Amino acid sequence: MDNTTLKACITKTLKREFPTCKVYKDKQETKVKLPAFFVRYINVIQQDRGMGFFEQNYLVEIHHRPGPSIPANELNTYLELTGGQVVDILNVVRDDESSFSVRALNLESRIEDGVLTVVGTYQILRKRITEAQDPFMQTLKEEQKVR
């Protein structure tokens, strides 16, 4: 599992739940079709947890811009409902093919200037991959001599 698995899970979940919305990842397009989600992975923090394990925290920011078909007097209600739905569906993301699943540590949504923003952190604990080593002192030979 790497961060591309997490990115793919979030993107697939958004596409499945919002089939009429375009999902843009990490890079900005010059020609944007609305309604759309913009998914950005801001930061990855890695910390050693000992015993061969390490923890990775992924900070994800998602913006949603609705299309022009939403009347101005209904925009905030639409964005509040959509924000709640996005938080619910992204609380746990999974990929059935690779049996990968991760729960968000926190997810929050806010509305600013007619744009929905959802920010969340995902934490993954992984075992460090090391090459197999010969058992300690296996290569020593015992030699006995009488003097």
C-alpha cells in the first residue's frame, strides 16, 4: 500500500457517489467542467513507531464547486448537504481488489464563498520492509584444539 492506493480509493468513492461531477486530482486544469471536485494531497508525515513499524499521516483537501444550475438562495443548503454526504462516504475508504481499508482520523467541512471544502487526515500504520538476514552468529564455527 502506498499513497496512490489512498488517492485512488478517495477518487473512486467520489466518482461512484457523485457520477455527474468531474473529479480533478492534484493538478489544476485550464478548462474545468462544473460541478466538480478538486482533490489535493497536501502533506505526508512519517514517524517511526518502533518495533519495525512506522506511521504515515496523509492530509487531504477536497473542494467542491457546484454547477450554475443551483439557485443562489439554495446554494448554502445544497453545499451543507453535500458536505455531510462527502464526510460520511470518506470516513472509511476501501479498495476491495487489494483488501485495503483506512479510516479517517478527522474530517470536517466548511463553506466559503460558495465553495465546499472538506479537510481530513488519514493515518496508516505499516511494517517496515527489511531484507531477510542470516541469523545472528550462524556463520561462526567452533574449533577445538588440545594444547
